[in-house]
Amino acid sequence: MAHRTPTSHPQSPWLALRDLTPARIALGRCGTSLPTAAQLDFQFAHAQARDAVHLAFDHAALCEQLTARGRDSLVLHSAASDRHQYLQRPDLGRRLSDDSAATLRQHAQANPGGVDLAIVVADGLSALAVHRHTLPFLARFEEQASADGWRSAPVVLVEQGRVAVADEVGELLGARMTVILIGERPGLSSPDSLGLYFTYAPKVGLTDAYRNCISNIRLEGLSYGMAAHRLLYLMREACRRQLSGVNLKDEAEVHSIASEQPAGARGNFLLGEG
């Protein structure tokens, strides 16, 4: 009987990519199914995402941390009475409750003259993201913004809030600009992603076309420093051009990319000719 030499199977080239991305690739298989470890990991990630959506907004702890940093804050509530209603009625999360709107009007009357910037913090779809990243981001942002002399209102914390609730906050405060920090919809590898939405001349009824978004602010995503740098760029350009949204492109990083290309190199077609 002839001796049969064992056949060596080449390693999957996808395995090397697992060190570069949290995406679920090269998981292997067991027959026609996933290996047990991969399946358990998926279920764990799914549970983390669900927990992030339903986690209560600990605004009291955030207020204490802001006070320790010398920042005043106001705690408000959207028109959604609870988390269940918030998830089923996005429209209610876009407006303040009657009591909260009255509180904000009283604050504006006691502090006339308006402000340059209203900073709003809302739980959105991941209070976990807000708990983890709001203070570190604000520390970097205020560090970079101090030289510009922006006048800002107390940080407004909105429970059960959606992005557009910042428009009403800004309008009631007479703010020239608003920025809302909000928990983004959790992914299976990012239950704590913080989003930032910037609007010039906020007022109730604006659509998303009037906002600029900076997303995935977290340790594994966009750094606090870079997010702060991009926000300040948008603020300066918005004041200069008196607009925001689709007509205001974020070119804060485009220039740095173009400057690193060697002379005569062909540019990225998405950024224009180099």
C-alpha cells in the first residue's frame, strides 16, 4: 500500500486582518455553523448593545462632575415621558417637555443677551457613551476653545433626548450656535460611540440638512482632540459664512491629507486633484 503524505492546508489570508479591525471576519466554522466561541462572542456583543440602549441616563453624576470642573448645568427632560415611549416616539424626543421649556425660558430671561454656543448633552440611544466620553471630550474642547473667547451657556442635560432637541434649546437661549453630544445607536463592536451634531442659528423645525455631524468619538474611534479640532473648525467657518449643514464642508482634515502628498502625486478623487 502506497504511503500518503499528509496535505498541509494554507492559513487563511483573512486571519491577518483580524488584528486590524473589530469586524467579524475569519471566524472559522464548525460544519455549516459558527464555532461556539464566535457564537458566544456575538451574543455577548448583542447583549451589550441592548444594555446600552436601555441604560438609564445618570445625569446627577454628570452634573457633579461638571460642577467639580467649575461648569454650571441644567437638567431638562424631553416630551417623552419614559424610555419605552422615547423608543417608540422619536418625535417626542425632539422637543422639550412643557416644564423644561418653561425652565429654560426663565433662565434666558434671567440671563439676557444670548450666548455664542449652547452645549447640550442627551442620552440618545447609548447613555453609556455619554457617561464615558462627555467629560473627556469637553475637557479637550474647552482647552482648545479657550483662546477664541466663545461665550457659552450652562451645559444643558436632556433626558430622553434626540438630536433635534438642541434646536429648541438653542432657540430658547438665544444661542448663535448649538452642539449636542449624544449616544449613537450601538453597533455590535461599538456600544459606547458618542456623536456630535453642530448647528448654526438653531430654531425649531430645522432638518438634518442644517447640521454637521462628527461621529464615533471614543477611544477606539475618533480621538477627543481631533473631534474638538474639527468642531472648532466648523464653529469658526459657520460664523464666517453664517451657515451650517450640507453647505459647510468639514475640511479640517482634508488639508492635512493633501499636504502630506508628494509633489506631482495624483490626488484622491474624493478630495479633488492633488
